[in-house]
Amino acid sequence: MRSPVLKRIRVVISTLVFICFFLLFVDIRSILPANYSDIVLFLQFVPSLLRFHDLGTLAAAGFLIVLLITLFTGRTYCSFFCPLGIGQDLFSRIGGRIRRKFRRYGYKKPFTIIRYSILAITLIFTMIWGIFMLTLLDPYSIFGRFMTYFAKPAVLVLNNFAAGILGKFDVYTLSNIPVKGYPLISYSIPAFFFILVGILSLTKGRLYCNMICPVGTLLGLLSKVSLFRLKFDKKACTRCGRCALGCKSSCIDFLKHDIDVSRCVDCFNCINICNEKAISYGLVNLKKRNHETDESKRKFVAGSIMLMLGLPHISYGQEKKAPKPKKESTVREEKSCPVCPPGGGGIEDFSKDCTACSLCISACPNGVLQPALTQYGLAGMMQPVMDYHKGFCAYNCTVCIDVCPTNALRPMVLEAKKLTQIGKAIFIKDNCIVKTEKTACGACSESCPTKAVHMIPYEGNLVIPEVTDNICIGCGHCENSCPTVPYKAIFVNGNPVHLAARKPENVESEIKTPVDFPF
Amino acid sequence: MKRRDFFKKSVGAGLATGAALSMGGYDKLWASSPLVSAARYDMVAVMGGNPDAMFDLGIQELGGISTFVKKGQKVLIKPNIGWDVIPEMAANTNPFLVKRIIEHCFKAGAKEVYVFDHTLDNWVNSYKNSGIERAAKSAGAKVVPANSESYYHQIEIPGGVKLQSAKVHQLLLETDVFINVPVLKNHESTKMTCCLKNTMGIVWDRKYWHSNNLNQCIADYALFEKKPALNVIDCYNVMVKHGPQGVSKEDVVQMKSQILTTDWVAGDAAAAKMLGLPVEKVEYISIAHKMGLGNINLDSMNIKRIKM
């Protein structure tokens, strides 16, 4: 096939995919249906792989489809379905507009050692120490962090500006949504990658995908045995070199009539660029291909896939650095254990599966999920942690669980979530307004959805909080609403392993339906 | 003009317009003063009907809603929408009641009716699951967000003991008539929440109230000059324990009642009796009475009691 339609199809599909991902992360008014994220995220390679390992169902087998697609068509995934890849194409276009030079790529030698080393290190690191390298390098998670830390706040600012103007005209269809920032240091990783990926894609096309991205490298290996590829018609070619100049992957050596399939992302630009129609996309000559294959490379590809599949199993046996509860203190709210989101099962369980794509942080309607700094240990940096100073976990909400693509937060129905104890409230009497000021407060008990925090008689007419911790679910509404500063009088200490809370018991009231006015 | 320049200029112009708009003053808003009631009774209490039917009857006894709402006026209806729970839990004002009041307002010629609450749970879900958003919109009211500090304006409360200033929702200042529509509930700390405590959903910084003598702050706020023209207390389903949020339906008792009054302190005093509470047990009511903000001596008042 040498039709210009191929490129057009690529542009249309990738644009749609990009818009879908953009909407997924900046859904500021929570209007997307609950299964939207499942559909959009189905084909994402790393999340799907992790999810498949956890669930083992075909519903989570998107990565297998990606592997199949790659075996048939080469790295089409990188051009059609990877949001980070599509975003880079967008940047490359912008780069070309800024300076024409940026869009004249030309053939370059591959960074063989660098890219295979990164792939190998990622695999080995993930097997031995846990998920941190994947967290850093999974392209979907990188994209997710760009959206969460840069795109969504920008959309919020625009929204608030528009809402402000509409409000002046008495129209409230848009509402002001406060932009809550994250700890400054948590921007460092996304910012670093944004600069790296941004500069590379502005000036060098898909160099990031072909030098650093481990998913790109892995699929590149696999596409060396793919059935469909781009190929030269040597008779028609005039060796003008326009294809090589226009190749984002810098993988066309037009003098030798060679296209490096391990780097080609099937963008099909070359087909359209070639005036002589000398480049086409089609079934590879099988005889010739057998000639070119290298047994050792095949073994490596097969080995890599086996390793990827087996890796989470191997990592089970490893010692984790999840924090263990220390001795509890009284006056200062000192958490001995962070609180990880419901569905995580426990800190260790959760942090080994989460690649910090930050979708849950973006999607949380109450802003309680914040990127962890060192709460889960350094390897758990950027993974979501409950911050009850910023928000609380809404009793009727399972949004984070619903959107999690890697199954780090496992599916859980609302009724089960309402009985999952992710932490326990601890009351510090010496900080409490009722004791220090001798005035009424009760903000904590007011907010408690299970009445685990309730008021008991204190001095005179006053009442003071008390916690029944077996019905507390650790939602943190009490901590969030406690007005004392700088230390709260009530806070939630995380459960290292989530427990089951008891259902709050309730009895009929003694007050009955009145038959007459009591006044 | 180059395309790039055009974009630069249009963005600049847009920003300037926005900035100019946001600097508009609120001086003109003080044109109307609080209403002096011309109602026939100080209080009307109705029992035995549905929330909307009880309101129809009660407001008729007070001379119709036109006693309070004049043609062309903007009305603020402030229900309790604090919690993300279904109407049967009675943590929020009954949506049928809210809807009926809005309909009466428009019938009397109101130009616009607004509804908001500064919720404790997520505001989008609270507005939705309380049933109030849909009910209010179906009656033609504007349901307005109150989730961001940008909607609030600083006001002074001269004479406040603990609360001398607060940030209140701009629509309280922009509207001509304020109708307070609380739901009566038990409250574990202040014993009861009703008319006066419903104002905590008008202000931005509730934590200040909680940490500076909550009961005094509740009473202090009632000094603010923009007072409700009418209070409609929803006692249809009443949360008698585990308030103000409730745990399950066992906390709710059906009382099928409603209290309409122009005196919100009196309204709270009557409501306390519905809960079986001695009025002096609810500290902020006694404080408000002593500050001269209303009357707790129900015996001295002209009360109309109706059973349907």
C-alpha cells in the first residue's frame, strides 16, 4: 500500500486517542461515565500488563493485543495509541513551525547500547527492587503526570476565568473550582521529564521513544519480526533523500534502501513525502526475512516477554521498604504510617503495583489524594497518598478505585469500601478546643459518616469527642474539619494492611412521631 | 497583522476585560434594607401534610409569599444541602419544600430565585443526591455553586462578641430577599441545628467559628444586617440523633411538621421543643435571645397552629 490514506488514518485515530486521554485527565466536572477509563486505558501496555498479572482475566489482556498488533504491523502502537507518542508528534509539528531545521531529521545511527541498557535495567530493577523504574519510565504514566500536574491546573485556571466572567452575567453553568497545588518537590519528576521529552520531540522527532522509552525498545525488538513493514521500491527510488529528511524516527537509510524497523513507528509520513511513490507498506517478503533473522535476538525478545510476564511474580518474594508503624505519640499529630487509598489492600500491596500515573490524583473529586514524597519510601515517590489536610475521602465515592488502570487499587463495590478501614482516627485531647478553650466545637463528630467519632459528656454542658475505632474507616473527614492549628486534635493513622471495619449499629429512637405541637 | 500578534493582542485584551470585570464594586448592593414584616402572625406551625401542602397552607396564613417577596425582586433561598445523602436521611432540606417555595416566589413576580449552600461533603454530589438541585432547577431557580472562596465577600458584623467579620456568599448581598429554609436536626455538639446554625452554610470560614466559641459565633452572625425575611423550618422528617449527618434511617423520625416564622430565634426555640430539648440547653439560642436578636418566649407570641 502506498496510499496517502494510511497517514490520514493514523492522524485521525491518534487525534481521537489523544483527545480521549486529555478528557480522561481533565474531566474537571466528573461528567465522564464510570467505564470510560476502562475503555480508554484498555490498550495501555504497562498498566494492562500489571493489571493482567493481578487479575489474570482477558478483560485485562490489552497488552497481549498490543504484542499481537506489533507482531503483525510493527510499532503502530507508538503512533496510534501511545498518548506520550502522539503528544510528541504534536510537539514535533510545533517544533517544525518554530524552525524548519527541527523538522529535517535525516538518518541517524541508533543508540543501541543506551536503549537496550535502559530496557534491561528497567526489567532487572523492577524484578529485584520493585516498581520504581517503571514508575519513572512507563510512557502512559509519564503522560498522566504531565496531564495531572500541568494540563489540569491550566484547564482549571481557564475554567475559573470563564466562570468568573459568566458569573458577572448571572450564569452559573461553569463553577469556580479552586486550584489546589501539590508539594513543590513533587513537580520535579514530571517537570524533568517534560523538559526532556519536550526538547527531544521539538528538535529530534521520536528520539525519546527510540533511545529511552523501554516500551518503545521492547516493541521495537518485537517488530523486527513483524509481518507488515515499510519497504523501498528500489527501481522507482531516485535517492532524493526526502523520506529520510522527513522521518521522525531518523530510521531511513535511503542510500542503502534500509529502514530500521526497530525504530520505525509507522507514522507513514514517508509514503506521502515520496514523489516517486517508492515507499510502500505491506507484507514483508518472508523468504528474505528468514535470511535476516538472528537467533540470539529472537531469544532475547522471547526472553524479555517471559521476564515481563514473570516479573511481578518474582518481585513478590522481595523485601519491601514500606514503613512500619512506630510508637504512637500524643500531642503532636505524628503519623507512624501513611494512609493509602481504599482498594490498595495495604501499603506494601499497593505500592508494588502503582506506576504513579496520577490518574486517581486527577480524578479524586475531593482532592484528598496527593503525590507521596517519602511516605512510602523513596521507591514509592509520586504514588498517591491520602492527605487529610488537603481533603477527605468521601464516604459515597469509589472514583480512584474505578479509574485505576494497573489494579493497584482493586475493584471494590461501594458497600465494601464503606467497611474498609484504611486507618484509624486518633484523638489528642490536649489539642482539642473543648478542653483548651472550654467552648463547644464538635467539627470532627459532625463530619464523621459512621459516628465512630461521637461526643460524650465533658465539663458542665460541654461535650468532647471520643473515637470507637472498630467502626472508624479512616476517611479523614474528622482530621480535615478539625480547626486547631498547627496540630490537629484528631488525625488518622494509616493501617499498614487495610482491615475490615464493623458496621455501625443503630437503634430506633425514643422520640416518636408527635401528635400535637409541643409549644 | 501576523497571526501570532493577533493571538497575543486578543489574549491581552481578554485578560484586561476580565480584570476590569472582577474589580466591580458592591456598593450598589446596599440599596435595600431588611424587610420589616407585615405578617399577621409571628409564627405559623403546620402539622400533618406533605412538605409542599403544609407550606401552601402556612404561607397563606402569613398573607401569602407576596408579604415578603415583591414583584421584580431577586430572592435567595438557603436550604441545608450540607451532605451527600438521599432525601430520606433528612440530613438536607426536603427538596419538595424547596421547590414549592421557589414556585411561590415566581408566582409573586420574583425576577430571579437563587439556591446555594456551602456544603460539607463534595458539593456536586450533595447538590445532586439531596434532590435539591433538580427540584430547584425544575421550578426555574438558579442553583449556584458555593465551593470556592472566590464567591465570598468580606462583611463586618458590628457588635459581634467573637465574630466581628466574615466572608459571606456574594448572592446574599446581591439579592433583595433572603428566605432561610433549614431542616431541623439533632447536632451532637450544639444539640440542635436549625435556623441560626443554617447560616454556617452562607459563610466561607466555618473553622473560625468552631475554634472561637461556636455558640457565640452562631449568635453573633445573627447580628449581620442581611436577615431572613422568612424562615421555613422543615420538620417533615427529623433526624433526632447522630446529627447533623446521620448514620442510618433509624436516626430519622417522621414528624410531618413545618414552622414558618419571621423571628429566627423564636423559630429555633420552637424547633428545640420539637426535638424534646429544653431551650436553655441549646446555648446559642439563649445567647441570641439575650443579645436581643429574637424572642424565645413563645407564650408571648402570636402563633397560629394548624393540623391538616
